[in-house]
Amino acid sequence: MKRPQDIDWSQLAEIVDIDGHLVAEAPWLTQDLALAMYTDMVRTRVFDRRATAAQRQGRLGTYAVAEGHEAIQVGSAHALRPQDFVYPGYREHGVQLSRGVPLETLLSYWRGLPNDLWDQAALNQMVIAIPIATQLPHAVGHAYAESMLGNDVVTVTYIGDGGTSENDFHSGMNFAGVWRTPTVFIASNNFYAISVPYERQTAAASLADKAIGYGMPSEMVNGFDAFAVYDATRRAVERASSGDGPTFIEAVCYRFGPHATADDPSLYRTRDEEDLWKPYDPLIRMRRFLDDRGWWDDDRDAGLHDQATEAFYEALDAVGRRELPARSDIVADTFAKVPKMLIEQLHRLEADAGEALTEFPDSAVWQVGHDVLPSGPRTAMSMADAINATLHQEMASDPTTIFLGEDVAVAGGVFRISVGLLEKFGQQRVLDTPINESGIVGTAIGMAIAGARPIAEIQFEGFSYPAFDQIANHLGRIRFRTGGNATLPIVVRMPNGAGIGAHEHHCDSPEAYFAHVPGVIVVVPSSPIDAKGLLAAAIRSDDPVIFLEPKVLYRSSTEPVPDAAYELPLGRARIRRPGSDISIVTYGGMVPVALRAAEIVAQEGIDVEVIDLRTIYPWDIEMVASSVSRTGKLLFVQEPQRTGGVGAEIVAEVAERCGYDLVAPPRRITATDAPWPQFAIESHALVTDEMVASELRQLAEE
């Protein structure tokens, strides 16, 4: 049981006490400010109670209740400047209302409608974030990019006491402390993370103590006192704006209602406990202060409540009248341009539902071009050389590009891919980050929202899994989540695959995981020419790209690569060897294996066509289907595990499209569904030239 008498109130900054009396110096406190803050606190309380009732009536979805947090949200929001940018969680209704988010926009979210009304650039506020604490690295990356671009913008992000246990609380705080970004972290400590009490969430005496380890100042304030929160936030914003780095603010409060409308607080706290906290209501405290000054009265209060209630229901009715978008809305905002395969998937659903097929204008469709290489001088390059050359050219052509990752600056990366970038572009744009993959991708997301084009490196593909939360929940979804208002021109690069005899976790092939994330493009080059052109296209793309670089091919061979910058089309496969008897489809490190196997069986009279996918998603269905329709036979070659792999998708799609053209069942050769073995026995798992040749011989006989 958490009682008010258990709190050492003397440790919490306070401007107005529980009786409404001024107890500290506040020269900035004016009547206009006090009335504006109280107005927004009442608007927030009315919104909260009416939204809860609307959910019970079936007019809204599950709703996160904010009652008891009004002083924190409104007090902090009023301390921000117009240009400052907010990254909320899911309970910051008071911040949103105080910062000008229209009621209709906010209610549309809680009704489960598309967020096309949520223009983060106009509102200086990102859309609601459900995955807890994941927005903290975004706020840090955004602040970093604004500073690099010379803009005076402070980012503010909110979290609850339970959220401080999340991994991204650490990554956000740590990156902010190391980079000294102009960021303010505001934690509402209401003593419960849904049902889990504070003492089972952390051993820290206070949340503010956690800031010590991140090298930033912290403050503890009375979260029932809007003026105390305002003052702490005001000073933190001034500190951040002047270049003195981030601040952490812990605001102690109490959640008077349930965590959300699906929660039953009687399961974990008593009515007696709740009654003990009622006199601490932040609206009562503020009203007492206004009454004491003669700035308010009951008639004005009743009028404010009536006005707020009327505005709420007008907005709710307007949201209820919003026509539901067509089924095509599901795909329209997933990418900057809709891939044709996504349109085909939509059309199939529409046809099966008896609906008219949606017509997309050419300007809205991803038009996949053909390979065009520039004329002029060429230089013999390995894949590593080609990637390095592309990074230099693209960063030189666009001053908003930022390169970040572990050991990428001073050391030039563990594979020396980023050699020379630090010397040429400086430490503001080439960053050695803390060892935290979620932080690397998360801060890159914030950088992109601020207008930069980040290139994030994950040191080894097996280290990417801690960042999967950011990749799946944000990298691929933010365009969709904001109704197309936000774009994430981000490249996440990483070495990929096996064959170099490295330790475990250094030889994974996670491309199938990434291909399953909506909104993300997945690219795997297999030659120096392709690596240079595809990476340039990825960096220039307005959509996020996972760029997987087969490490076994980094320096395995060279070829003449154009010196001039060029793009190769994302989504276009490449025929690496024409043939007429069997189609091999593969990608990445298996391309040379497939080519050598094709040459082996060519001596036996078997003519094999080898197709290099290059882009795993969206992949080139037309080229693959055309080849298989001609040859009648398909072998898919992939290095990683069999089940749920890229090959499973290609084989299934080919079976549907080309079933009547097939003269033999399609085949796959892959590794087993086992973890990649230690390097001393790695050869047991590798798909070899002779294995592929054996499959080709069997297929030729069918």
C-alpha cells in the first residue's frame, strides 16, 4: 500500500503547497500563465473522464487514463517553446491538448482510425508511442540532428516509472548523456506499472537517482504542483538550449484511475489507499491557489467545464462521422511508393471480398527501373571498396547524412568499411556510438524525423536482434502510423552471413526476419558493382532500407566499378547467368556458389539460369516467374535455415504463379533448422558448390 505519509515531501520541489499557498520564489508566475495552465488542466480532466465514458459506450477503443497526471503534463507543456519537439508515450493527453493537438486528431487515434490527421511537423509532436520507452532514443536522435543542423530545438520525452526498467530507457538516457543532447526526460512516478508496484520495479530510492549513472542532472518535483513542474521544465529547457545537455525530471504523483479502461485497479490496490490520495488532486491544489488570489470563481469554473465538455462531444461526433477509408488505405502509406506486389496482394483481397479493384495512379506506384551504369573511368574494387566509395560520395553530396555505429569512426569499422569518413566529414557526422544496437537504430529514427539521412551500422548481423524492437515497431511503421506524414530515409547496414570462420553470433543470416517487417526494404548485394549502386539507391530512398552485406564477399574478388556515383534500382533482380534448363534463384553469398555449380553441371549438358534477387523485399516476381516459366524447373539456394526462409516465400509464390509451367516440383537447398555451428565445424552447415550441383542433377532428371 502506497500512502501519502510514506513520501518524504521535503525532497520534492514545490511552488504551491496542498492548500494553494505560494511557498517558493516564482517571479515568472503571472495571472495569465496560471489561468492558461488551469484551463488546460481542466480540459485534460474533462477529456480524460469523457474519453473513459466514451470507451465504456463503445465509441472509443481501450483508453489510457491520465487522471492525476494533469499537473505534470500541462505544467511541462507550458514550459516549452513553440519550436521544441515532443515525443510522448501513450498517456500524455494533457501535453497534446496544451501543445495544440486538435481534439479530433487525438480522438481519431483512440477510435482506431488512421492517423492521417497527425502531422508531426506541424504539431512539433510525434504520434503516440505504444511500445514502452522506445520513443526515448528517438527524442535523443532528433535533438542530436537538430543541433548538427544548427537549429535551436529541445526535445522532450515522457515515461512512467515502469518504463524506466525497459532497455530503451537505458539506451535513450545513455546516448543523451554521452552526446549531451538538448533533451529533457520527464518521468511520472505514480508508483504503479499497471499492477506492479514501484518497489518491485526498481531498487533505486528514486528514479532521479538513475540519472547519475548517465552523467546528467536530475530533479525531483511534486507532480501535483503544476508550477513546480513548469519551473523544473523551464530551467531544463534553458539548460539544454544553452548547450549544457540533458536533464531528467522525476515528478511524483498518483494515478487516480485505472491504468487503462481494460484495467481493474481493485486487484492490486485498495479503496482506502485511493481515498488517502484524493486530497492531493492537482486540480484542487491549483483551484485553491487561484481562489486565494481572487483570479477565479465557481461560475467561471462551471463555464470552463461546460465548454470543455461541449468541445469534446463535438469532436467525438465529428470523429464518429468520419467515413472509414477504403481497404486500399492499408497499403497506401506503407511505402513512399506502393510496390506492385503489395498492390497485387490488395487486389486479391478485394476480389475475394467482391469489391472493385483499387486503381493506383502511376505516380503512387513503385516504378522499378533497369540497370544503367555510367560511362567513364572505372576502378577495380572489391565489395568493401565499393561500399566505402559510395559512403564517401553520398555523404559528400548530402550534408544531412550522418554515419553512426560501433567503432565506425576512429577505427573505420571492424571490416574497415568506413575508413576515411571521420577525417573527411568530422565527428559531428561520423559517430562512434555506445555499444547498444537498439540505441543506434532508435536514435537514427529520431535523426530522420528531424530531417537528417542517417546511415546506421550494426557491427555484426547477430548483434541486430536487440534492435529488432526498433526495426519492427518503428522503422517500418512510422510512415504508416502517421498516415504518410513522417518519412524515415534510413539505411541500417550490417555484414551478413557465414563462410569466414567466425565465432557464434557473427555468422547469422537474419534477412527473413527483416523481410517480414512491413514497411522495410531489404537488400543483399553480391558484387562490387551491385553493392555500390544499390547502396546509393538505399541512401537516397525515402523508405528505410536494411542493407545486408555478405561478409564472405567483402574482399573475395574485384571487378571494374564506375568511379562516378550511380544508382541501381531497388526491387530489380539480375540474371547472372542465362540458361534454358533450370532456374536457380538465390542472393548474397550464395550467388558465387550457384554460379560455380552451374558451370560444373554445364560440363554435363545441363544449362542453368542463375538469378540474383539483390532485393529480398520487395523481390522481382516478374523476372523470377518469367525464368521459371521458360525452364519449367526451380532450385532456390539459401545459406540460412530452411523453415520460414526467403526461399519458402519464393517457392510458394512460384508454385502459385507458374504451377502449370513447372515440369518438376520446385526444390530448395538450405542449411538445417539448427543454430549456426562453431567455426571449427562451420563447414558442416555450409551449402557448397557440389551440393548445389547435386540438386541440379536430380532436378534435371525429373
